[in-house]
Amino acid sequence: MAESRPHPVLSSLGAFVRAGLRPKTPLAKAVVFVLCLKLAFVVGLRLFMVSGETRPNVDEAAVARLLGVAPR
């Protein structure tokens, strides 16, 4: 009978998650902390921006202001 091996992608993702949960160096700890802050910010922003069932109205002028190009 053949040994059952985990899928290579899943095993590498598992190793990545385990490394993130237990960082060994101060730099790795700082990187994990900053990534967690960014994730919390993005989730909070998402909840704030789309808290209801309505979607924000975006027109051509708003996109032009965001990108910094003159509207047509």
C-alpha cells in the first residue's frame, strides 16, 4: 500500500502559517505585527465602507479624481 502524502501546496501553506504564528526573530515578529495591523485596518475599512446593503455610487468624475486624470 502506498503512503498517503499531503499535497505539496497544502503542506507549504501549512508551513507558512506555522512560521507566521511562531516567528523566531524580532524582525519576523515585527513583520507579523504589521501584517496583522494592515489586515485589521482593511477589514475595518471594509465594514465601515460597506456596512449596509447599499453600494457607493461611483461615476466617471469620481474615478478621474481618484486616478488624478482630467475627466473627458
